[in-house]
Amino acid sequence: MDLDFPLRKIIHVDMDAFYASVEQHDNPELKGKPIAVGGGSKRGVVSAASYEARKYGVKSAMAGYIAQRNCPDLIFVKPRFDRYKEVSYQIRSIFFEYTDLVEPLSLDEAYLDVTENKKGNPSATLIAKEIRQKILEKTGLTASAGISINKFIAKVASDYNKPNGQKTVNPEEVIQFLEDLDIRKFYGVGKVTAEKMYRLGIFTGKDLKQKSIEFLDENFGKSGKYYYHVVRGIHHSAVKPHRIPKSVGAERTFFENLSSEIFMLEKLENIANELERRLQKSKIAGKTITLKIKYSDFTLQTRSKTLPYYIANKALILETAKELLYQSELQNSVRLLGISLANLNTEKKKEEPEKESVSVQLKFDF
């Protein structure tokens, strides 16, 4: 059986509990203990949790008081983002020893295209193993990796043998791997979507594959085509060394909940100031302004407006944000406000999909 599209050798490297692992490495007294980075203040939110804390259900984006309730022995550590960036640059320098096609997703994960690599090594599996060993030697931290024919499968595979492991999905294994996969493991399928798929009788990749593209379009909108293709191992997205941001934003969590729009105006002005600074630094402008509102019960609401022209000026951003704030009544007291700008002037028109397909034998060496 042939796969009728170009095959690449893609590695997805994902550091294990990165922020928490850095803290445990730098402070040996924390090793083996449940720790949370961030979340220690009254209004704090957990940025990352060690594996010892995750056993108690502590996870990122969780309110600190809930994390403490789940794990009474939890140790809160103040984030040190400059330190995390420093370690991230060390890790990234290792990636560039093998390929210039490196697409960072965040400080702790990246895609690498090693189809053609600087070491002349035909085995992406061995390259991933070497990279993980070098990361351990240079930083004292462990990483996991997924290796396969495209970014989607590599991303899914990197979570397979965490922590400190790797998983290769060879070309001849792709179809079976995806058919057997729990739908919750599909990258891009969140909790809400998974529940909807369950209601539609979709529990595994095999179930998803049996649905027509029309059915998926009808039930999942634009994402329908994505699900239809990835379950068949089709994902043409190339590793992009220079990722262009799709939005720029700023937000603030408040020490006390705000109960009236009037109290929020000063906060919005400060947020708009910060957003303007970031836009000017990056020389970016955009058309779509989104106001993010997180209520005291942690429900999230967004309100957006698209203007006919690009803006990057604080006054215009603030004017539109205020309009969105007063657009409808607040549902509850507010703990967080954010403003983001999308539809940026950095976005290029999507390239036409390649019309030529390349049939590659499944003897592709991994």
C-alpha cells in the first residue's frame, strides 16, 4: 500500500513538565516533591505542575486554591521566565545542530524536519534519541519525542511514552495507529469537541474515518475537513522556521473581582497601553479586536469586532474595547480582562495547495 502524498521525517520534541523540571533541577530540595509554578497568590493560576503534583490532578491553568485543595502538600514556586528562556535557547541550539527547519511552538516544544539533515543520518528515530540525550547532558532535563511522516502524527506520538520516552510511527503503521487512537488523543480535539463526538458515536479514529466529509462539515464546520484528512494520515503543513503570529494580546488578572464596567475602564486603558507597546515593538497592526472576559466562576466570554482598516494605536484599541465591554450586560463579577488584535497585516494569503502528489513507497527509512 502506498500513501499518495509526500512523506517527510518530522520530529516533535516536547520537554517534560518544563517549568517545574527547571525549578526541581535548580533546587534539588524540590526533586521528587509536588510543585506548582505560579498559583501561589490569592488570585494565582498554576502555570505548570511537576509530575508528582499531576498525580493529584494539579494542572496548568488551574486556580491555585483548587490545586492546593487537590494536593495539600503542594509547594508553590514563583515563575522565573528569564531562566526558562535561557534553558529554551540552549535546547534550541541543539535542534539547529541537526536542521535549520525548526518550528518552535513555545519555550518547551518544537517541530523539526529532518528529512534532509546536517548529520546525513537517514534515521529520524536515532536523531530524536541523540537530541534527547544531548538535552539531558546539557540541561539536566528530560524530553519526549514523537517521530512520523507529518506534524500531526509526530505531535500525537510525542505524548505516547511521556515522560522521557519517544514513539516512532512508521509509514506502514500510520493508518492502523490512527484508527486505534482514542479520539481524545487527536491533536485539535478538545474536551467539548470530544464530548460532541461521543454523542455522535465517534470514540476512535476508526469511528471518525467512517464519517463522510459532508457529515463532518455539517457537525464541525471548518474543522470537519481537518478531521477528515488527519485521520487518513494527511496533513500537508510544513515545518515553518519563522512562525508568523496570528494575534497579539495582553491581559490582566485582578486581585479583587470587578463588578461594574466603570471599574474596568482604567484596567482596560492599562491593558491597551501594554498591547500598543507590543504592537509597536513588533511593527504589527490588525483589524479584529477581541475583548476577553473571565468571570469569577471561571467562565470565559469573548466579544469581537472587525474594523475596515488596520490599527495599532492605543486610543483606537481602547475605544473599540470599551464598545465591546458595553455591548451586553456582564454575567457575573470579573476576575480577568484581556484585549487582543488579530487579522494582522503580517498574514499572507494562503498558498494554493499543491496539485501534484507524490506516491512514495512505504519502505521509507525511519
